[in-house]
Amino acid sequence: MGQAGLPAPRGLGCCVLLLLLLLGGSGSPGTTPPPRAPWAEEQGPVPEGGPWGRVRYEAVKKHLGALSKQYWQYLACKVWQEGCEEEEKQQEEREASWGFPLVGQDYLEILSSWYCSFGRCCETGDCRIINNITGLEADLSAQLHGQHLAKDVVVRAVQGFLQSPRPHKALVLSFHGWSGTGKNFVARMVASHLYRDGLRSDCVRVFVSLLHFPHHNYVDSYKAQLQRQISETLQRCRQALLIFDEAEKLHSSLLDAIRPFMAQHGSKDQQRSIFLFLSNLGGNTINEVALDFWRAGRAREEISLELLEQRLRLELQEAAENSYAHSQLLRENLIDFVVPFLPLEYHHVKLCARDAFLARGLPYTETTLDQVAQMMVFVPKEEKLFSAQGCKSVPQRINYFLP
């Protein structure tokens, strides 16, 4: 209960109410946020989970009531449970006439997200972090094709790490496989289900080796920048996600900047970090195993993680230091899971094509899906079993079939 018998605002209601006041009832997403509300100075910052006092309650009522008594009456009931009897009496009339044009569900969600990005007002303590493992598992099952190992390992590893009361180190996953098999897709999926804003979250950093660290002559400068950016992300968020794409091209010296953050123990404030390394290395080894299973008449789902991970670790650890700096992380046991991505077959490409049509709201037929799949190159030359590009260019291929 708040001061003077007022209950504290609940979850989303807190964000919605403050947003409406901050925007003055006429703001819209994308506009410049208005100045801090006047009652913010009256009592100072509100402690996390703390109550709103009578002074602030009256200030909110004054500002919102002046804008619209109907808005105030609606929100006072929803947030503070005050005047709900009168609110229920007028609900039918309001829905028929007033209709809450500003408080539409979509608009409230947009405004709530905007406000919550500036402070803590949600039940999780940080509105940026959602950790929707159920959604992650469901979407990977529905949208990640032909990767039973990757789906299982990623879900189990992330879930176990987040449920651990005090992890002793960062969670480090290394994705390996041919281009187009789903490594970037899974990384995006993890980001979108752990953070409200996905890859755009300020708790997520993505580094692409050839884009962010293209010149070896400037490696010392890159190292300082990388260390600073990781430190800032970890300080800003109690749970951070760091993604390194094209990890096989990462200069060995840069590992000096990354390694301490992966090896550090959990701090007293339960700060956590997840590192994802994406690499094309090991793809040939993975494909050889998949091809052997196919030739033996065995289903690809019979391929075990133990078999592939063992072979991958041996191959990567034998790589020369300059050709694969990432191997140092393996030798130091900093990588928790080496995650293999299997090569995609014809029917997997058809599923990717179906998803591409659905994503754009376009009609399709089985014939159309076959035509898209037939445009891809399949290897090896004799069997023509695996798509050389995976599903990477499928979304572009469907443009050929647009009316």
C-alpha cells in the first residue's frame, strides 16, 4: 500500500499513466519527449517497487484531470483501484461514444515501451529484459528447420543459465556450420526473446569481424574500443548479450579484450552476460557426418551432439592460432557449448520458402515452393543433397514469383 492508504501503481499501469502525463495527451511516438513532469521534483525519484505518496497522487490527478476527467477516472480505477464503481457505470457509454482513441491497446504498448526504456517500472525490475524462454522454444520449433541439435542446445543452455542463482561465469556458445543454416537467425531469435527491443536493445551488442575490425594495423585501437563497449554494456544492463559474427576472422589480439569478461565470476548484484560466436568453420566436418548418416540410411535426427561436438572441438583446437583465434577459448574451456548447424536439404529449403511467403503475406502453392527450391545449388555433385547456400537467399528468390 502507498502512503495515506493509496496502493502503489501496478506494472504496465504505472508506465501508461506516466506516459499519458508526459505526453500531455497529444504526443505521438517518434516525437521529442517533453520535459520532466513537474511532480518529479516534488518528491524525488521513486525507489524501485516503492509507493507513490499522497502529494504525487494529487499531482497526477491534477494534471491528468485537467486534460480529461474520463482519462483520469479510467486510469484511477485501473492503477489505484479508486472509483471503480463509477467507472463501471460509465464503461458502456464510453465504449459507444468516447472510445478511448488515445488509449488504444497498440498505442499504449508503444508508449509503455517508450517510457520503460528510461527507467524501471515493470515487475521484472528492468523493462528491457523479458527472458521469454517459452516463446524462444516455440519459435525455434516452428521456424528453425532441420536443426534439432541447435534448437535443443540453445534452449537448454540459455534456460539453465538464466535459472542459475549465481552463475560462476558468462554463458558462451559457439555456433558452427555452413552459411545459411540458421546461425544468425538463432542469434536474432535469442535477442528478440530475451530483450524487448531484440537486437536494437541497448543490452545487446553485435560485432561483425570484417565490419568492425577490418584492419589488423589498428588492432590496438580496436582492442581498447571493444573493451570499452563491452564494459559500458555490462554496466548498463544486469543481463547483456554480446554477439560476434564471422568469429573465425576475429584477430587473436582482440581475445585479450574479450576473455576477461567471459571468465569473470558472477558479481553480488547478479550481473549476467551471454556471448555468442558465429563461425563458418567446422561446416565441412558437420556436413561429412550428415552425409555419412544419409548414405547409411539413417535419419539426420539420429545425429547426436556428443558425436558432432567431439569432432568439432578436435578440428578447431588443431587450427593454427592465426587462422582461428577462437581456438584459444576452447583450450581455456571458456566455451560452454559448441553448437553444430547441419546442412539443409531440399525439403528444408521449401519450408524456408513457405516462411518467406507467409512473412510477406503472399499466397503460395506447393509448385511455387518447389520452383524456389529448384533455383538453389545442391551439393555434393553426385547426391545433390545439401543446399550450398542453405536458406540464405530464399527471401530474395521469391521475388521472381511475384505477380
